[in-house]
Amino acid sequence: MSDKQKELLRNLVPVFTLLILVLGIAAYEPRFLRPANLITVTADTMTLFLMASGATFVIMLGSIDLSIQAVASMTSCILAAMLPMFGGTALLVALAAGGLAGVLSGLVVNNFRIPSFVATLAIGGIMTSVAFWASNERSIYISDNDKSAWLDWATGTTAGIDNEVIVGILVLAALTAILSLTRFGRLVRAVGSQEQAVVASGINVNRIKFLAFVISGLMAGLAGIVMAARLGSGSPTLASEFLLPAIACIIVGGTAITGGVGSIWKTFVGALIIAVVRIGMTFVGVTVFAQQIVFGLVLVLAVAMTIDRTKVSVVK
Amino acid sequence: MESILELESVTKEFPGVRALDSVSMHVDRNEVVGLIGENGAGKSTLVKILAGIHRIDAGTMKFGGEQASFRSPRDAFDRGLTMVFQEQSIIQTLTVAENIFLGREREFLRFGIIDKRAMNAAAKVELAKVHLDCDPATKCANLDFAARQMVEIAKALSLDGRIDSDIVILLDEPTSVLERREIDLLFEIIKELKNKASIIFISHRLDEVLQVSDRVYVLRDGAVVHETASKDATITGLHEHMVGRQLDHRYYRENKQRQSLGKPVLSIRNLSIDGEFRNLSFDLSEGEILGIAGVVGSGREAFARCLGGLLPPSGGEILIDGRAVRLNHPHQAVNAGFGFVPSERKSEGIVIGLSVSENMTLAAGKRFSKFGFISFERERAECQRWIDRLRIRTPSTKTPMQSLSGGNQQKVVLSKWQIFGSKVAVLDHPTRGIDVGAKEDVYELIREMAEQGVAIILLGDTLEEVIGLSNVILVLKDGEVSARFEAPVGAKPDQIDLISKMV
Amino acid sequence: MRKPRIPARLSRPTKNVLAFDTVESINWRALAPIGVFFLLCVVIAIFSPNFLSVSNAIRILNASAIPVVLVMGATFVILMGSIDLSVEGIVALCAVVTASLVLNDTFASDLGLWAIPFAVLAGGIIGGINGSTHVYLKVPSFMVTLGIGFVCLGIATAALGGFPVRISDRGFRALTLGRTLGLPNGIWVAAAAVAVAMIVQERTRLGRYVYAIGTDETTARQSGVPIERTRVLVFVLAGLFSGLAGAMAAAQLGQGHALIASGRLFTTITAVVVGGTALSGGVGSVLNSVVGVLIVIVLTNGMVLMGVPPFVQQGVQGFLIIVAVTLALDRRQLLVVK
């Protein structure tokens, strides 16, 4: 099999997995295939996709961002706390806070040369503290007035389609453009493939890494905002359950944690797979509590299947 | 005398290269055997076969009179063939005693617990054999290089009395970083060790080889070309055996060597990196090819990496077009005008996951993008031009880099710097690991680059290559320039002249 | 040849030996955490005199007991250059196992203290799964342990349908609540764990191999160190300690549920790196980690005494991780940081 065919196969496996899962559920419950239902399922998946979309850049570098759930929770708190007083400005501040978390992760990884999984674990801890501080250690309710005034873009509908889906697709398009049409996107792929060669070619690799972490922070921030909008509240633990599925959907989509290989649409497909698996488990009667078990196993298996072992001589 | 280690017609091939070609040699009991050869003569392959890292493809290896094939370095060690490498196999965070008995603690176990006192006492015995007077409970990180080397020899000697067979100790460049006093001591110890073990001594320093060994083998192009008793050998005689082959002038496109050079581009003044090389100075003009010769450890690799921005200099000055430049980071080097072609093509030269055109424009990417967005058509057109011009065999510009042959990959690396417009190309073993036909293409390409006015610094794979391609040759030895040869067409220096300045 | 003579041929003024000053140079890096600990105590004592009371000291030691048991395992994993992110999952699951095996309100069992070996065994088995997946599927440890950790949390939640198991066995709860010689039993258990870990570290092949692998895996392999077996065993060891910690947590809180270990992972990693064990492997010790735990707990205790809101702690710990890792990192070794 040529490299091209292998590549094609690797691209198609997640798509087929998704199709088979959807058809499997449809066999159980034909109503699942109704367009309205499919849109709702997609809409429900978008917060997960938003969180994972930015982190895809980081994983493509061969690094990881374990702070996304903390960042999302933090922005939900900032948004909910600030909306009553500052209105739309709160949106920008929350988003900026997400970006700032990414800035910190990037700086710590680059300048202190700390492996990303520890650096982002630590930054995640700091962000959780910020979230508790911003929310006064409780959930903050977002009033319906504020919601309709400022968060309709996230939770309303346009032409019968949930706005979450539109936001998700816009993000998908924008990030895909960045990844495949810009020099930065290409260098992300290059750094993930063979960092030393990129360094030797005179590229400032630190800048690439920094930007990737900032994008990850921004998208996690956006995910937190949309999540708060959907649930009508912000809380310091709002997104804590999302780290595992977010990373799982990146990997299940076919992006390898060793870096270099991946794309945003893969993460999109991965997010849908995770969502459909979740629905399927509910159909089959697997309790919500047990779903974590499945996702944990899926994560480890997907990593084992997608990892590029030629790249790492010593696995630590 | 009885042979402990016997190799007969040992052959080892790697894709495209025959690293060892029917090598036969033997080591007798209580004998010190010297092993010499130019870089790439096959010494390291031989060492790796003895160490159990590589397997032989054809021929036989006998150890202690029996057919032997070592599965791993540990397997070789357990049977009595032990190595002392220049890159030491000492775990710095463990103690001297723990290192000597690493992986062999069973002897000192009592109900699963290590009896440290017994282990230290046993280590003390081994240390005495190499006259190293230190506490076996010392962490190896607290010892200096010479002492750690002695610990390794002590580890080898610890087999004495623990196994039935004889011991062969292979010392690979053991003197390269030692002080004079330490070398004398090492030689004294080697003389004493002859009572207990046989020794294979590998060194670039021929005087030392002759001083310490009983017999010497000379390797060239993967084959044993000469064997002599040390007392009958002379240094110049060995030099002649190390080189041998005649230069083929057409092969290196000597007719295309530039006779007149352009304006000066690069000046290097007293450039140094602590522990690597000192006070390097020279000037280089457009179209000039400067060859740098030297053995491993002469500092020439470090020099090349320094110009690539990968090893910051510790002193001296680098001027390009009369302007001083700083080389603390690769992007400074690239922007200053250096294009570094590393010897490790697969890890530093190319990005495997990217396509041919993406690799070609990796350095010059800014020229092919607007507001960060890539102009794919412009990029494709430019890359296609270079593919045609350099005769790179690839189905398209979008082909993944890994599906190209080594030679074509190297051409892509060279084109990367030509597209960027580097003024000085630093070629670190540009023909390493590529087949003969592709080598000629690379030589052609180097000549073309010179013709266009690129100044070239070349670290060749072989001496012939350096002599054949260069206008001027600098010979480095122990971090300093030991000679400078003009190499105009028709009056190229002799390989023996060079090698005598190298070792 | 027990006593080789010094060759007479080289008659030099100095003896013909390479002699070394065997007094080890003072290792400031190893001592720094102790200095930090005392400095911290002094500062807190100045702001809050209550800090320096016997009862507060016991409170600090008691709060340190479970973290100390946890870092015993985590230190070995980190010394090897790997990481174990499944701490919370294993602790939670083993706490649930413990609570279900002693006299409780959900299941009909009454094993008493005999539940502890089962909890420890359960931890060891999960550690074995971590280690084998990591080694034989060649998946980086942080990914394996992240996934397996969540699996454990999932099992702990699902097994109980999201509800806690309440322990009604007073005798069992004495494991942490009772006192011996005036000190809470948890402290004694932790002390025993440290003793075991010290023996493993200093006096067994496993302990020595951990350092060898963490320092230079390739060389260790060439010297015949069984890399795969050692790696798996270290994860088993970490699981055993986490299992014990789970039993202690169940005894302390009188129940077992999935969230019982929240925040433990963070404290564990902070303590190990603050104690001076390098994430790159090979450098550090379980004793360092004990000091690390004391630093973290004293800091927490001090902040409580000084009225700092508890939610700040996670942020402070995150900050500590960054500072400690930065200080402990040997940058010359690192070409590429991912």
C-alpha cells in the first residue's frame, strides 16, 4: 500500500467510524436520523469541539495542553460575574482571559523549558484559583435579560439552525484556514514532525509554540463562554469533566500526540464520534457514570493506535 | 600463541554501503592489538559488531575458540568482551561500586536486599587493579573523566575470576580527552593488564598506538589492508596504508573548479568554542570552496555547527561582507547568510512529514506568503524550477519527503538554501549515506553553487572528496589549525600530506 | 592479585594513582528544600504565633500522612523520567474498595483491617495495568495514566451509582483516627511507608535501576538492566502506595466515593518537584519528597492560619510547580522540550 493510500485510509477511518456509529444508533432508534435531531446533537457537541479545536494546534506540535478545562471554567466565571455590570465587554474580557492563560502556558514552556504537560497542569491550577476568586466560590447565575442581550449569538437559532452549530462551523473554517493556508500552520506541522530540522532552518520555533498555546487558550476561553451561555451560569467546576473527552476527540479524530499529523476537521469528526458514542451508550443503557470508563479506555487505545513510534526512541 | 578473538571474512552491509568487506583479524591471549583507519574506514562498525549492537551478515566470529554472536552489549560483556567507549557508559547518579556491578547485583543480594558493604568491598578490589584510589561509595558524577574511564576498565576487569573465559577489553579512543599524565598512567595500566586480559586499542594518535600495542591492523574502505608488528611499523608507513587510493579528477568535476574568485564574503577571526576548537581564522571569497579536514574530535564538526548557529561560539569574531554577525541561534545564522547542511540529514536536514516544496521553502517561507497566507502557486512554480534545475527525482512538488531517495533529499536540502539565497553554504558531510550516482550529482551541484558565487565550507566524508572539491584546505587537529594547503587544479595536495597533519 | 603493587617504573613524587577526594561536595540542590521548609516555618510563625504549637505540629503531620504515602510511589515514577497522573483515580477506587469491604451501609461485608491488603492489591493491579500499557504498547506514561486514571474514577462512580459508601466500622477508622504513643496512627503508617520506600530506593535492585533508567536509559539497557520489567514494577509500586493511601483516605473520612481524592494529584506532583526531584529523571529521592510534602502542607496550613481563602492554594501550588521545575531543570540536556 502506498503512502498516499495509507494516508487516505487514516483520514477515512474516523469518518467511517462516525457513520457506522450513527447508523448503529439509527437502527435502534430511526428518529435519530431526523435533521432536527442531528442538528441538536451537533449543537450539543460544539462546546466540546471548541475546547478541542485550539488544543489540536498544541497537540500537533507534539505538546499537550492540560489546562483547557480550567481555562474554560475560568472564562465562564468571568463572563457570568461581569455580564450584569459590563455587558458585552465581559465577553471580550473573558475571551482575553483565555488568551492570557495561553500566553502564560506558552511563556512557561518556552522560557523555562518545562515539558508542556507539567506546565499546563500548573497553569490550569492557577486558572482554577482565578475562577474561584472571580466567582466567589459558587456558581453565578446569568439572568435571562443578560442572556438574550449578549449571548444570543451563541444560544439562539438562525434560519432554524442552532447558533452553536454556526459558531462551531465558523471556528472550524477559520482554524482550518490558519492551519492549512498560512505559514504559521505549516510550521506547526513542521515543528511537530521534526523540530530540530525546523530550528536548523532558522525558524523561530518558540514563536510558533507560543502562538499555538495562545490559540488553545483563546478557544478554551470561547468554549467556556458558550458553555456558560448554554447553561445560563458560570462556575469554577463548569468544565472539569471536559478534559478527558476533549483530548479523546482530538486523538480519536486521527491527530497523533507525537505531533505533525492532524487537522481541525479531524477534531470536529472526533468530537462528533465522542458525542455519538455517548448517546449510543445511553441507548444501550450504560450509565452516565460508566461513560468515563469507556472514554478513558478509548483515549489510551486511540493513542496507542495513532502514535508514531519511529519518532520516540525512549518512551517515558 | 592462542587466539582469543578471531574474525574470519566478516562482512556487514547497510543499505547502499558495504561497511565491512571480508574482514579477518585475530587477537591473541595477553596481546594488545592496535586498530587504525581513516574516518569511515569501518572501525566503528567493527566495534559495534564486537559490542553486540550489530550482527554480521557473512563470515564468522569466534570467541574463546567457539563460534560467537553477541545478542547485546550485555551479552558480549558477560562472555568476556567488554568495551570502553569515549562516550562513557557510566551512570553518573550511581556510585562507583553500583556502576561496576550494574545489572549484576545478584552476587550481593541477601533476601532481595543489596549488601552494600560487600559490594563496596568487592569494588575496592577492582579499583585497585586500575590504581584508582577512591571510595566505591562515591557518586560517579563527582569523578573526572579519566577516573570514570578507570571505573569502566575496572568494571571490565571485574569479570576476572567471575567468568571462565578470557577477557578482551576494547578501548575506543581512550586517550582523546586525557591529560598527558593520565595517558602515561593508562599505558602503564594497559601493560599490567596484559597479564589478565587482551586489549584492542583504537586511536587516531598513531604514535600512541605504536607505543602501546604489539600488533596493528589498518582498515580502509571496510577492509583490512595491512597488518604489522608494531616494532616493524613507522608512522609514515601506516599513513600510506590508511590512504592508498588515487584521486579521480573527473569524479570531483575539477574542470569546473573556479580559478578566479569573487569578492571576499566571510572573515573569521580567532573563533573559539571552549573544549572544541581554538583561534580559528580565515577568509573566504565568493565561489571559493574551503575544505576542512580532521579526525573525529578535531573540532571540525563543532565548527560547522557553530556556523549553523547550533553551538554558540565562546570567543572570536565572524564578519560577513565586513559586518560582524552574532551566531547564538540558528535564525541569526540563517539571516546572516549561512546555510547549514547538517550531517544528520534525517533529523536536522529535512522535515519528514512535510512535502518536497514545503521543505524547499522552509527557510525562505516569508518570500512566498502575504499577510501570513502562503501563495501556493508562486511557491509551486519556484520549487518546480529548482526540481528541474537540480534534477531532483520526484513525482511532484507535493510528494512527501520520505518517499525520496537519500540523494534527492539532500538536493532538496541544498535547494532550500539556494532558494533562501544564503551567501555561505556550510556542508557537513553532504554525501554521507547516499549512493554513488547521487554523490556525483551533489558534487555537480556544489560546483554550480560555487559558480553562482556562493562561498562554500565543506566537511567531506573522505579525504579524496575534500581534496577533489576544495580550492583551499584547512587541517584541524585537537581543535587547532595544524596546516593549510592550497588545492588549485592540477596541483592538489597529497592525501598523505593531509593525514600526517591530522593524526 | 588482591593487592597490586604500584609499578616502580614510574617513580613520581606523587603516587602513581588517580586519587580522589572522596568527601562529597555539599549538594546545595539537595539541601535547598530543607532550607525553604525552615524559612517558610519562620515566616509563618512570625505572622501567626499559633503555628508553633504542638497541636498544630501534629495537625500538620497528620495532614501530611496521606500525601507522604502518595509521593513515595510518585517519586519512583518521576525518578524514572515518567509521570503518574492516575493518582486520584487509584486513590478514589481503592477508597471505594476499602469502604465496601469493611462494615458499611451499602454492602454486606465486614473484613475490618483485612480490607487494607485488598485495597493495596487493587492499587498494585491498576499500577500494573498502567505500567504494562505504557511499556508494551509504548504509549507515553502521561497519556496512559491520564486515561487509566479516568477509568478508575469512572469505575468508582459507576460501581456506586454516584453515591458514597459510608463506613460504620469504628475499629477500622482507627487506622487514621486512633492514636499510638500520642501520635495519630496515620502518621505511623506514613512513617512505615517512608521506611519501606527508603529500603527499596537504597537497598534493592529496583531502586538502583530506577536511577539508572532515569539518568540514561540506553546505557542502562546496554548494561543489562531489565528496562521493561523495572518500568512495570515501578508503576506497580506506585499503585501499591496509592492503594494504601486510598485505604487511609477511606478511614479518615469514614466513607468511600469517587471525589474523595480531588486535588491529590496536584499536591503529589507539587510535593515531589518542590522536594527537588527532577522531572527529567535520575535526580532526587523519596526523602526529598517527604520534605516537599511538608513544604506544601505547611504552606497550606500557614495560609489557613493567616486567613488566605482556601481556593488560592491550587494557584499557589501551580506556581510552586513552575518555580520548582524551573530551578531543578538541567537545561543543557534538553534539546527539544515538548
